[in-house]
Amino acid sequence: MLKVRVQGTRNDIRWFLKILEKDDRFDVLDTSDIMSIKTSNRFKRVYTNIYRKQTSTVHKGK
């Protein structure tokens, strides 16, 4: 599991989280609400937990 903090504009955060959710390699869980950053009116922050999906790999013989 990875605990990730994403910072950026609201649109950039939404765009990035959609990319992660569509990727078959990851499970995106426990995403927080978009929070304000005290030092900036423009940028926001989100915390999320990302898990690597378990894949069943079949090894082909030579």
C-alpha cells in the first residue's frame, strides 16, 4: 500500500485521480475530500491510499 498526498489545482487533482482509477494496475481507496492549503488560495490537497492489484501471471514455457 502507498499513502499518497496529491497537491495541485482542483482540476489537476481530479484529472490525476481519474487516471489512477482507470489504470488496471492500481486500486485507489480511501480518498479524502479536497482540502485547502493555508499558504495558498489556488492549490488544494488530497490524501489517498493506493494498492497494487494482485495479478495472476501465467508463465509460458520456452
